[in-house]
Amino acid sequence: MQLDGLHHITMITGDAQRNVDFYAGLLGLRLVKKTVNFDAPEAYHLYFGDEHGSPGSLLTWFEFAGATPGRAGAGMIHRIQLGVPSEASLDFWEQRLGERGYSSERSQDTLAFADDDGLGLELVVADPTNPPLRAAHGPIPPEHALTGVEGARAYVGRDLHADRALLLDTLGFSARSTPGAYRLQGPTRGVNWTYEPSDRHGIQGAGTVHHIAWHSADADHVAWQQRAAAAGMRVTPVIDRDYFRAIYFRQPQGILFEIATTSPGFATDEDPAHLGEELRLPTQHEHLRPQLERTLRPLTNPRSAHAQATR
Ligand code: ZN
């Protein structure tokens, strides 16, 4: 039994339209689902990823409209690493970001910048063993399109190693040469997972990460729940999130981990050619549709405009 790398990472944004403009318009990801927060249905939950919404490519946001900016601190992820095909792609992205007024910091093999909420992002040349997970019809030439999540970095307190046994013995991560650096390599994808010491007190808010989800085969999901519980984690029951099933637990340094299944995926309630176009509501909130369609601010997807311009 092996986790297959990352499933998704979920953040908080203060402005859903600005978020769509940045991730679909500027970065060229596909908005694969426009739905609402299960626990707060008056708020958007947006999913971005590759053309199919594949695990490993997914970044998702809860919108809390007008939320004040948060700050990453101990027990929080502060930077997400996204893959690009080559070093030439880093040049392409440095120029594209600059033309649109975003400053970035280039090193030999990375390009660091932040989104409009202040979330730290870093483009890295993708690990050659990770199959590219691209959005196909975006504004970005395929040779430079983002290829999925390559890693994430989190602040933990002074004890870098508090969850070492959980990662290595329970979840199947391997340790890399740098202290606090791990890799979760699955049958089809791998992801880097890195800790840095920080005692700074974090504040949840716009631009911060809410949780990270690892990817489980459907058949193994309950066994992962049992295994995490046996390792002393307080694990939730299996929760149906409509597009996957999920369990959650907080690891010893305070980071919220989720383990999510492959199925049923994002084409379960929309035609694959039209993912993300209509507002989808969880079944238990469908009765709120008339109200939500009045109160949720309509979103314009730059992909629709791009598709029309190139038709
Ligand atoms: Zn999640």
C-alpha cells in the first residue's frame, strides 16, 4: 500500500475573481470546479488543476470575501512549488509575470513570486519522473505550461523531526539528505515535502494554506485511516467530498493532513469538456441554490474569453 504523492492543497483567498484571474488567466490552470464550501455554503470553493482535474495538479481555494491577509507561521505551509518543463520555461514565466506587474526572484533553477493574497509560489523544473499534468487550452504555450505540484514547504516549531516516525513509518515518505526534507514517491507521482524551523505565530487568513491532501488509491483509503489511527492520530471518519472521499488529521506540528481518493473525480457531475463552468452544489446544499445564485458574486473565467478569441 502506497500513497501516490499529492492529491491537492487548499488555501484561503479574500477575492474569488482575483483568484480566478491569477490562476486561470495568468498561470493558465484550468478552473475545474466552481462549488461552495461544504461547511460554509455561502462561500465559494474553487478548484484549479490540469485539463482533467487530476490529483497532483490540484490547488483549491475557499473564498472568505474581504478576509484580511494572514501570515504563515509554525504549523503552516508557506510556499508551494509548481513544476515547469525546463529552465527556458523559467525565463518565459519571469517575463510573463513581469509584464503583468508581478515581481519575481530568479535563481538558477527556481522562480519565486507571490499571488495577490501574498501566498508564496515557486516554479521549479519538474522532476523528470513526474508525468506532466497540463491544462491544454489555456493561454500558455504547451512547452511552458505548468505541469503539476512538485512540492510544498512548511514552517514547524524548533523540532524539525516531531513527525518523522509518522512520515517515514506510517505514511511511506522517505528522508532526503537535508534535515527536514522528505519525498513522498508513489507509483505514478512524487512530491517533495520540506520543513523549516520557525517559532513565529501564524495567523490564518487570506493567502494562507488551510491543509494538504495526499493521494490514496480508492481501495486503500480505509486502511490509511486505520493506519493513521494506529499511529496515534485523531482521524476523522471518511467524509464524502463529492469529487473524492477524505479523511483528516492534524500531524504533531499542527499541520492539517488530509488523505483523499482518486475517485469519482471532477467529471462526476459535469461534462469533461465543460468542467468548472456552472455552479455545482453539494447535494445537501442544493436547496440553497436560488439564494446562493443571488448572493455569490458571479465569476468571469478568462479561459472562456481566451477560447472565444481564438475560435
Ligand atoms: Zn482538502
